[in-house]
Amino acid sequence: MIDNVNLRDVSLKFTNSQPIFNEEEECLVPAYQVIFMSIFSGNFQPIDQIQDLTIYSYEGRLASTLARVFERTQKITKESHTRINYKSRNTLLVSSKRNEIEEREMRLLVKFESAFYNLFGLLEKLPEGIRRNLCYLIKKQKRPQVPAMHLENI
């Protein structure tokens, strides 16, 4: 039964990458996304600024969109009042909650991030140029370092 007294709109904020295709237009790496779900407060705030990706090369733009997804996960800490509602290989759906993030949820977050640190799973098929750019962009992040084997030649 739906409670008609407390109907509220849901707001979704997406941070996503672009899918990566090869020359034959086959998808090598699907889009990654972090979706933050919240109750819509009624005050819609348009985006202040959009990141200008034209300053990057084609490979740099694709790496930058992946790095932005990774950067968004880095904002979730042990002290965050965040719930991991859903996790797949390339999607993380999160929302706010009153308590700190639970250990089980933190493990899901780390598992999602580990694909970026180790470039495995769906990221295994990244072309070398995008891989190098991505490693360069994420090595600046705060959590465990990107393995040295992926940082060679940068």
C-alpha cells in the first residue's frame, strides 16, 4: 500500500563515464556510474559549471570521465552517512542515512573502487592510451595507491 500522506519526489544525481568502443564499434568498456539518490527538497539547483573536456585529447576525455566516477567514490568515507543501496560491476547507487556507513557497505565500495586501482574486470580491456591517462588522473587520490605496475611510463 502506498502512503499518500507523505509522497515525496526522489532526486537522482549521476556521475558517469562514457562507454569506450573499439574501431569496429564494439563496446570494450561500458559506462561506469555513481548515482546519488535523495529526497527532492523542492529547490532545484542547476549545475554551476560543466567541466570543459575539450582541453583533453580523445583518450584523455574518456579517461577523465572514468576518473570523475572514481573521484566521486573517494568522497564516500568511513565517517560518511551513506548507504550503498546497490552495487554492480559498473554501477553504484548510494543515498544518505543517519548513521555512519556500515562495514558491509564499505566493503562494497572498496570492491567497486578496486577495479580502478587494479584495472581489472570491465576495465581490463581499456586501450593503453586511456589506461595511462586514467592512471595519471587517479594516482592523485587519497585512498590506497594505484599499483606501481600501472604507473610505469607515466
